[in-house]
Amino acid sequence: MKKTLFDKVWDAHVVDAIENGPQILYIDKHLIHEVTSPQAFQTLEERGIPILRPDQIVATADHNTPTLDQDKPIKDPLSRHQLEQLSKNCEKHGITLYELGHQYNGIVHVMAPELGITQPGMTLVCGDSHTSTHGAFGSIAFGIGTSQVAQVFASQCLLLKKPKKMRVTVNGSLKKGVLPKDVILYIISQIGTNAGTGYFCEYAGEVFENMSMEGRMTVCNMSIEMGARGGMIAPDETTFNYVKGRKFAPKGSDFDTKVAYWKTLPTDEGAVFDKEYTFDAADINPMITYGTNPGMGIKVNGHIPQQEDTSFQKSLAYMGFEAGGRLLDTPINYVFIGSCTNSRIEDFRVAASFVKGKQKAENVTAWLVPGSKQVEAQIIDEGLRDIFEEAGFRLRQPGCSACLAMNDDKIPEGEYCVSTSNRNFEGRQGQGSRTLLASPLVAAATAIEGRIVDITKHLN
Amino acid sequence: MEKFDTLTTTAIPLEIENVDTDQIIPARFLKATDKKGFGDNVFRDWRFQKDGNPNVSFVLNDPTYSGSILIAGTNFGCGSSREHAAWALVGYGFRVVVSSFFADIFKGNALNNGLLPVQVSEEFLQLLFDTVKTNPETNITINLEAQTIIIENEIKESFEIDPYKKTCLLNGYDDIDYLLSKLEKIKKFEATTA
């Protein structure tokens, strides 16, 4: 039978199945962080259950960490306690932890791929919905709740009904200034925020074949924003070259053996998906969102659509925008470049290439937050920090930061923030904050101009 | 986990679509290391004004409505995987959420905490909203065994639930119990794939 990439990886991990019920899926890698793990450790302790495979768990501190003065004690007692709890739990159970300040610390979805922890053909989970990021390697990667974190602790398995399969194909080549973030914002704006619910989504076609691993991670990251538990891209030479030589990647002949297996994973010609969408790269422009879900996106120089329903109107009222209006020239006081969607070196390169030789607008507070200590080091090594500082920006330290505003990086009430993160929900970046999602290029241009501009005009 | 069989109660209509888990429990309340107390902050930024006073226009603050069933617009529970959202709804006193569509991760989290997600048709959902808003005293019955939702013993719709999850809810079992019973099989699987 013809199989999809998803089928091949899934079927290779099924331990057993309950009749008319879920399957037992084996999990290769389990990533944990401070926010969604403590109650799972607590559950096991209360029930006297040991952790089955601590060597298959990797921990990092990212959601609730400061992005300044990381070498100093954390001021907020609750945050401090949560991080201490993670350290204690990891120590007690023999779990590798890259804690705050460690050279490998970073956002879980940035540090794991860059360390070679994420590999094709794996099953990988984390108590975070953006775990879909790792599907960029052709792995089955998805977010789980804390009860499921406890299940994986106890059994290295999850009970799951096999999701359906969908494929989004984008052929052609992207126009200048159109980044992977624009591609995924465009897809979600076209198919909606629940088109993927119940599905795993494979991204196929020339656009993804020609995309870097970092771009693929940006795309797969936002699969959950269209409801899909996970996104996947077939592993190819780009994937193998990225994985090769990384700290935890297989070495020598092991690597060659793995590559031979990974090459068998792409979807068979003629395999059937439950649902398919096809788009043309030529139709994709630099995007921005105007509402309070990631599906409410338009091209940056476009018009906000007209819709009658109350949820749509509530959303526009919250944002302070009008149906039919445009976002161009809207003054913006906050810009955030960071998050597990767009905080990798390529994101900072593209931002730096735009701001080089220019000055940040005076009205703008811009937060540049690298995804990991390694990205931070790379930004400094490549001289990008100098470019940012000369343009009036300040580089902060790694973490999830203003993407979810659990730490002090909060956008004030009523303020707009052009953000490279993944969610524009009400209050996501701080109570009353108003988020406009965009690519690092659009974000950089906004920071320079202090208002939303038509980036396509700035490139020509 | 608390068992669930049948429930008859009035309901609270939250007529908003795409309710995300950031609204159910904002991130700033995720700093706790246990499961307690999240109910106090459920829908925090809709329920309360910035000064801490209740927002009287929000349905949970409207004395007209009460009950342990929440009726919500389509795509309920989208966004973050935080199980704190399920803990918050349960902590506040909800046992059932009715919607025409649930986000995947939320649905799983709810089921793992004895909170029953009841997915109904768009038409039935609209009927529920209309009926409850016209008469807030309307009783809604959820019968898990029969997989039915009934408005005032009259209008009925069936709902789907995974048979395994149904058994878990009816008996108060959770997945850990089941997975631990399969440990030998899991270890055998590891040995064959290593």
C-alpha cells in the first residue's frame, strides 16, 4: 500500500492498539520545560511511579525566564520557584537540563534542533503546542497536555487515535521579500484556524523543497495555528546536511545508516491524503494580521475584509481597526523579533540586512530576543549585534519572552506590537496588548519607520 | 479522575467563537507548580476589569445564568496546549463544555480531567444558545452512557466519543493505569527497534 511520510513514521512507532480505540504510540524524544512539567512530576510522585526512560528526556528553561540579567537571581518569586522546581525534578530523576545561562539553553523548539536532538523519522513530544516545529525534519512532533507528559514519563508512550492526513502543496517560487512566515500566514488566512484540526499536515511542493531548515521550522511551527497537531516536511539533502555534525546527531557509519533509512520516508507517489490544498507561490505577498486569531491575515498593503459575524466584529473592535480599512501607516510603538517561530539566525540576518545603516524610529521600543544561547553567540560572532546597536536596537537574552509575556516582557495595554511570534490572541503579549503577526523583515521595517509600511516598495 | 455518567443542570452561554486557551487562563497565571487555584482566574481578562472589579457585561458575572455546563462557539480551546485551561474550567465548577467544534489538544486535556467535551451540530448549538438565552432556567441533560444531550427532556442530539475514553470517564480510569498495564509490551517493542 502507498504510504505517506506521516504513515511511515507513525506505523513504525505503534506498540499496540486497543480494539475500536486508540493506539499505543512509542515516543523517541520527550522535551520538557518549567511551565507544563511540574504537575506531571507531581502526579508520578503521588502515585509512586518511576520515570521509565529519563535518558530520552531533555529539559530547558524558556517560558518563564527573564531576557535581561540572566546571571542575576530572578526577582519574581513565583517564576524563581518554578525554575527551581524544574532543576530539582531533573536532578532527582537524572534528566539532562540546559538551565538558564547554560551554553545550550534556549527556547525548546530552537535548542533541540540545533543540538541535533531532533532527527527525521522520530516521534517527539513536548508540553507545548508549537512542538509541531520539529516536523520540519520529517518527524512526528506534537504538543501534549500535562497529563500526557506524565503518561510519557511513566511509559514512554501515549494513547492516541491516529490522526487524518492532509497535504498543503505550494509550487512556484516566492517573490522577493516573501519569507517562510508569509507563506504560513498566507496558508492559514486561506484555509482558516481549524482546517487542520484532527489532521497531521504535510507541506509539499517546490517552495518547501527550496526552503532552508530554519524556514521549514517556521512553517511547521505554525501548523497548530490552523488546528493541525503537527506539520511535516519530507527529509531531503537539506535536512541531512543540517543534522550532520550536530552534537547529538548520529556519527560516522551510524549517520550513513540513518540517512539510508531517512531516504525511505518521503510520501510514496500516489499515496492518498484525506484532504489536499494547493497554492501558487506567485499569489503570496508579505503578510500581516489585523485580528485576534492567526487566520486573520492580509497582505501588508491589503484591505481588511468585511464580515458580519459578531466574533469578527468583536475582534476588530479589540484591535481598533475597521472592516475595509488598511493597516498601512498605522503608527506602531512596539516591535518584537523572537519566539520559537522566528528567533533563529536567519531571522536576525534578514532583520539586520534591512536595518543596516538605518536608525530605529524614536517612538519604537524593539525587543530582539534570540531563540537560544547559540543563536545569541552567532548574532555576536557574525557582527549582527553591532549592526543592531548602531541602528539603536538592543539585543536581549534568549527565551520565549513577549510571545506569551509570562516574564516581564509585556506589551502595555492598548499598544500595537508588530511581532514575529505565532499568536495574536487578545492579551497574548500582555493584558490589553494588540498583536500584529508578521515576518522578521516586516517587523524590522516597522521598527525603522515606526509605522506599518509596504515592504515591497522598500525592496525595489 | 472523577467519574462521569449523567448530569442535568442549567447552562451558561458563551456565544464567542475561537475561544483560545490564553483567554481561558492567561499565561501570567501559569507560574504555579500544582493544579490548584486556576478556577479563580478562569477567563480572567474577560471576567474582570483591569482594576480587579468584575466586568458586569461578561456572561459568567451575569446572575441570570448558572450551571456546570458551558456552551461556547465553534473551535473552542484553540491555541496553547496548556492543561491549565482544563484545570481552570473544572476548578470553576464546569463538568461539560458544549461546542460545535473543539481544538484537538484541549479536547484531550479535558477528557484527561473528567471535563466532558460535547460536540454538537451548528444547528443544535444555535438552538442551545437561543433556548438558554430565552429561558436561562432551561435544564440540559448529558447522558454519557447513551451519548446524548437533551434540552428539557424534549429535543435530543447524539454526540460522538471515543469508546475507550468513554469507558475511562464512566469508571474514573486514566491513561496511565492502562499504559502501565502494557509495560512489558512496551519494553519488548523497545528491544526490537533498538
